[in-house]
Amino acid sequence: MAHPVGPAQEACWAQKAQFSFRAKALTHDVLTKSLNLIADQIILEQDGHHIIVFNSHSFPVTGVVSIQAVPDSPCSRPMYWQYPRESSEEKSPILLSGTVIGRDQGGLSIAILSKPFVIQDLSTGTIVCHQIQQLEFDSARLYAASRFALSQVDPFSVEVLNYSEAEKIELFFLAKDVPPLGYKTYRILPETAAPVSSLETIENPPAQSEIADHPKNTPQSPNTNNVIENNYYTITVSLETGGLVSIFDKELQLELVDTSSQFHLNQLIARKPKSGDWTTSSSSSIKIESGKVFDRLIIHASCEGCPQISQEVTLYHGIKQIDFSTRLLRNSYAPLEILCAFPFAIDQPAFSYESNYGIIRPILDQLPGTNTDSYTIQHWLKIQNKEKSIAFSSPDAAVVYLGKMWSGSVSQAHLAALPPDVGRDFLRDPNLFEKGHIFSLMMINNFRTNFQPVQCGECLFRYSLTSSSPSAQFPWQFGWQVSQTLQAVILNQPQSGKLPTQASFIQLSEPDVYLLTMKAAENGDGLILRLGNFFDKPQMVSVTMPFYTIKKAGLTNLMEEGSEDLPSGQHRVKVPLAAGKITTIRCQGKVFPSVTQGLKL
């Protein structure tokens, strides 16, 4: 509303929120039911619980799988008939409802989690390391407080009224090389039942004492209560501020944090927009959790406008990635901005980021005179110079200031309190981004027209980063993996089916091409695939679909109109991709009838 306050504004905001939350719930419902439908077709010959790990990307993924022992329920419960077993005296079917199609979701009970067990990769026979974590009420995880509350079981109430202590438990393990647009199967075994040969090949990360000695220029701390490390990084946190004062890259032998900055990395900043004055967060407690899959810093802090802040910094064994998670309680103090600082030690940086299916270089790819204070990134942001490159991603906070903490000057129609330098010229020269600093805009109590003037409540913000040499592969795959993580389905009994325990439904020959869409054609005639080439060079990509027999393939437009024949074989089609374009193709054929025979492509 033009005057965003009062009952009408509350109603407008509630209606907008309903659209957003409804879309999220329906998406979760479709995703959960679809993955379980696929999982129900996988051949599982052995008893016990199985974990099916799904990869939604068109490239193989190695990543940490996070599994809630009690999964979130979808928003619909379809009805189904449950037929009695042959041995049962009951002969009539029962009409039931389930959270997925034809059954309820699988989960992990306290009975399973409380006994020693191992997780076996069925494709290799290898035992993979796992880690169990229990949520606290203030953990910086999605729905942590609600899940913790549901885990408080009353021993005096009837069982049907209780939830489960498993509500607060999460299982983590590292899944390696999950096939593109495919899945991989793992089995949970009692520790005593694990094959000896598999236990001998267990993928244990090196113990802290086994990690190679630091080079002489590695930063050291006399206080081990504020340091975590793996084979890739050593991270040091300030006991006073809770921010990171050092991230040392062991591969590059370089420091990633700008130690000359007035802000520590992952430190919150509260800024008054009218004067530009700011204060920073300070910590009240810091502790370290260690395990076979990851080590984690847990920081409790506060700052002006945010009386309660819970932060987690996670360092994984086996992948070069650092995750940050900040859960904050924001009050209604206004006008006030809340930002998170990421001052990287990169002088004369070159920035680039993903926009809507394109790559933007700030200033260089902008119209002269347009806003250079803030940018809205999609899946990733890259900063580099001649020494190093850092990839940064956030699924929750899209707006960033680059180079320094700019005032965020926009039209007076949208800001209540204007910054002191309102009306100044924006940058025209990318060299004026002197520092590789990122400031993530979390919340702002300074809006007026068409926006909520005050943002308050409890919010969660997540970030991830990795580092490499400037010549390393472009970071787009990293950013997409952060936003769309590996998904898991639990199955608790053997079953027949048509699918093997590991499979890929589609493969692309070129690593810089992404599958944006794979769906049934609107007119029912075949499959529609949309391929994105975000780079400034044309490419020829081979698309392979092992379980789909292609009779005919052709180029079409976004409306699925027209057709230009493409060269294709039984399971493969070659597609020319223009530079920086999205290409749509139609494949006509049928699903391969006997997928259990396997295909050598």
C-alpha cells in the first residue's frame, strides 16, 4: 500500500504471505511425493532401512546429506486402500490416508538411532562416516525451536498424544558422486552386521592429530577453544565479537579474511541509515562440536536491534566448503538496518554474479549511472584477483553491497530516513571496488511505500563459501548445489521394483551446461527439456537419457511451438546451444521398458 500501516496493510501483508507460504508448502508436497514414488520403484532385496539420496542437478554431486529423523509432513494426505496380507485373517481392505502416495513417509526411530549402526554405500560396499546431532531450542537450523518443542515427550500421557524424541535428531553423512539427475542407495546396518571387508575400507576423516603439520605461515592460536580445522581450512573466531578473524586456506597457503577491516567475518552490523552510525555484535558464549562428518563453531551473541543471535560455522571433513548459519531475533527498533560482514582479503577484486540466467560484471555490464550500491544475486557471487578466487552463495539473503558498506541510496519513495549522502553519483569505474568485501543486507526497518516499514521477528540466514585458484572451474555448480541440496528418502523394508540401486535419468556431456527443465510436453507429446548455456561461447552438448527411447527430437520455442529436427540416436540427442541463451527441445519416444537390464552408453 502507498500508506503501509494499519488494518488494511496487515490484511495485504497477510495475503501476500499466504501466497508465499502456500507455494512453499505445495512445492514441498510435490517434491516429497515425487521422490518417494521413484524410491518405491527401486529394487531393495535386503532387510533393514535404506536411504535413497537424490541429486536434482545435471552434474554429479558430492555433498553432505542432512536427514531429519522425523521428516516434515507434506500438506496433503491422499487416500489409499491397504489390502491384508495373505497370512492375515482379515480379508477386507482398509481405506487409509498417507503422507505420500500409498503409504506414510519413512523415518528413523529412537530404537534405531540409539544403537550402534553403520551406513553402507551399496554401489561400492564402502562404510561411510556418519554423525548424529540433537537440536537445541536455539539452534541455527530450520524449524529448530518447533522440532525441539515436539521432542519433549511426556511420560505420563498416552502414547498417541506424544510425538517422539527423534523430532530433534538429525543424521549427517557424506554422499560421494551422486549421479546427475539421479540417485544413490545406502543401507543402515547394525554395527555387528557390517561386512569385515567394508569396515576395512571405512571412509574415516583424519583425526585432528593426524592432519599434516601447518606450514610456518599458518596462523596459530594459543587457545584451542576458538579454532576448528580440516584438511582445507583453519578457522579462528574472536572470543569477544564471535566473528571470524582468520580463515586460512591450506591448499592456497593464503589468508582469506582481511585482517585490516574494522569488521570481523560473519559479524553482524546494526546501522542507523539517517546518520550512518553503526554498532557491531558481540559474543556471550562460544563452543565447538566435533564429529566424523563436520566440526562446528556455535556462537551466541547480540547487537543493537537483535537481542538474541545464534550462529553456526560448519567445517566439513571431505569437501572444501564452509557453511554459515545465523538465527536472529529482530525487534521493531526503527530506522535500523542489519547486515552481515564478509571482508575477504582480496585487493583490486573482480566481481561477477549470477542474475536471472545470466552472468553480470558490476559496472562493466550496467548502464552508466545506474545503481552500484547494492546488487541482487541469484545462486552465486564470485570475487577474485591474481592470487585467489572465492565463491559465495546464500539461499536466503540475495541483496549485497560490494567493496564497502555503501549507504544503499534509493528513491525517497521507498526509504523513510534518507542516508547522509543521498543524491551522490554512483560508481562508473570497477576499479573503485578497492576491497573484496561483501556486506549482506539481512533486514531493514526503513521502508515506506509498498513495503513493510518494520521487519521484526525470528529469521534464519544461511551462507556458504569455497575458495580456489583464479584458474579453477567457474563456481556456478557450487552456487546451485548450495541452493538445491541433496534430498533423502527413507525406506524401511525390502521391495521389488524396476530400478537399480543407483541410476542417472539424464546426463549432459558439457560441464558448463545446466538442465533447467525436464517435464511432460503441454500437449502430452513427449518430453520438454530446457538447457541453459550461461557463458559467452556456443556449445554442442550431447544429452543422454538411459531410460528413455528417443524416436524423434527437435528444437522448439518456450511456448513449445514448431520443431527443427536434431540428430538423435536411441538414447542420445545432440543439441547446439547459442552463447548466453536458453534452448528448448522436444524428445518424442517412450520410457525404456526394462531398466533392470542396464545400459552401456
